[in-house]
Amino acid sequence: MDHVGARELRANLAATVRKAGAGERVIITLDGRPVAALVYRQRQHVIENLDKLVVKAVGESGGYGMLIGPHSTAEEREEFRRRIIADPRNYIAQPTLALSRAPCFIEGQVEARHVDLRPYILFGEQATIVPGGLTRVALRKGSLVVNSSQGGGSKDTWVLF
């Protein structure tokens, strides 16, 4: 985080705005007191909407290092807010998707679970739709996480065309 006095800001406005645009938080001071901050607008949007978004650490996989905003607590959102401010380039955000549901046989009963479908298309001289795909299932009731490392599973998938 960089601190810039008002006089220095006037002299170096373009460079200072470029810093903020690159994700660096710039504190503007007047007589040595912080009075404003320049922040990258997309980061600010994510911070203001953590309760609506899915936020993922870019270096993680398998459903680790993520926040599912609508299912998170205020404490979890505050922790992610701090992490994003400290290292904004380490996180990506996306809207929470309404996953489809499919019937699953769970402990002797048929129950609905969230699923996502990944069809495969081979593209060369022509496009070929593969007669199958991957359907990942969130086996925990109410969960949106379909990764197998986080308790998810898979279903047989056929693509008919």
C-alpha cells in the first residue's frame, strides 16, 4: 500500500492512477493524514458483493481456498475481504450459478443434489460432439461444491444427438 500526498498526487496523477489500476491500493494524504484511497474498481465491486459471489484463490484447486458468498458467514466474508485487500491478484470472483439438480441415490433414498455437466466437443477440421461427458455431483445436501476432493461425486453421462 502506497501513501501519496496531495501535492505529489497532482504532479504524478497518471502514474498514481496506473498503480491503482494495477491493483495497488493508494492512500492519499493531506497534511500527513489519510483522506482518501484509490482502489481498483473491480476489486471494490468484489469486496462490496462478497455475499453474492464465489471467490476463489487462483493457486488453489479442487474446491479449496474459496468462498461461496450466499452460503458464507459474516466472519468468513470479513476474512476474505482482508485476504483480497492484502493480495488482490491472488483471487478471482464470479457470480454464484444456480446449478441444476438431479436425482441421486443417497443412503437408501432418492434425493435431489446439485450437479454440473461438462460435455466434450472435439474440434479439428469439423466439430464432433462426444457421446458422453462428465457430470459432477455435490453429494452433501445443499452444497454447491461438486469437486471430488470436497466430497463430490460423478454420474454416468450420455449425450444424445
